[in-house]
Amino acid sequence: MEGYAYYLQGEYALSVQQLERYLLLHPTSPDAAYAYYLRALCYYEQIAEVQRDQQGTVEALSALEEVVTRFPQTAYARDAQLKIDLCRDHLAGKEMLVGRYYQQQHNYEAALGRYQRVVADFQTTNHVAEALERIVEVNLELGLVDEARKATSVLGYNYPNSQWYRYSYNLLRNRSLLPEDSKAPTSKKRGFFGRAWHSVF
């Protein structure tokens, strides 16, 4: 209860301290699941804006994943999973922010690394389509036409109705670089989730 009181007051560090002490003394308590969950919430509430350092997001993600691992059949785990998805989207957003900065500074190799990390490590987030389009842009700047074509193909396969595929398609078309078998962007809605992720990376 002391940990909960600190949480309500926004004293997250003190709350975590009390909760960890409780879990150390009572690891098998019936309230352990809630203690782990509340501890994760303390980290979650401290997540900073995407422009700032994301160490807090990493800590929140780790604490939330521990709730899911230890107590998978509980309501705490279900809520934690939703917050995990939000944390991952936040981290992907940070990678995109840094990648765009590097791209604007013409540091294309560094930008490419950030975008590729989003595609490889954050496939279920909302940032993947843009990351693929940015990969096309950067590869063209680096003269890597085949890599740009591959990224466009992945984008067209997974997000055929997205604005990002239209951008990539038009970028290649305007430079007469489209492969003969390229499919034009479609406005027909086609879900991404529920089918295998198609990637060349």
C-alpha cells in the first residue's frame, strides 16, 4: 500500500523502491503479480517524449515484459501487453527521428542503419512503412539502385495501399528505375496483420 500511495502521488522512484522491497521479502505472495504490474506502471508513467532520451522506455518495456512472462494468464499481463506495443512504437519513433536527422545531414549510412533497425526490430509498429520508404530514398542517394528496388518491393507487398508505397513507386518511376513487374499502388485496403511478413533484409 505504501508503494501504491507513492505511485498515486507521482513519486515513482519511491514507489519502485517500496515495491522491490516487498517483492524481495514476499516473492510468492498472492499480491506479487500486482506488485510487479505496479512497478512496471511506475516506469511506464515516466516515459519521455520521443525527442528525449528513451532509457525510461527501455526500462518500462523490460518491466512490462516481466509481468507478461511471470503472470501470463492475468489481467495484468493483458494490459501490460498493450503497453508493450506502445513502448515498442515509441522506440521505433525515436529511431525514425534520429534517422531523419541523419538523412537531413546527408549522413546516409547512419540514417540507413536507423531505418533498417525499425524494419528488423519493430515490425509490428506504425513506423515500418515510412522506414522502408526512407530506405528507398537513402539507397538512391547512395547509388544503390537494386537495394532501393528491393525495399520498394517489400513496401508494395506489405503496404500496397499506403502513401509510403506511392512515394517510393513514384520516386523510382520518375527516374525510370522501376522493375518491369512492379505493381502500381492500389487504393484497395489490404490488411498487414495476419499474413507473413515479407522481407528481403
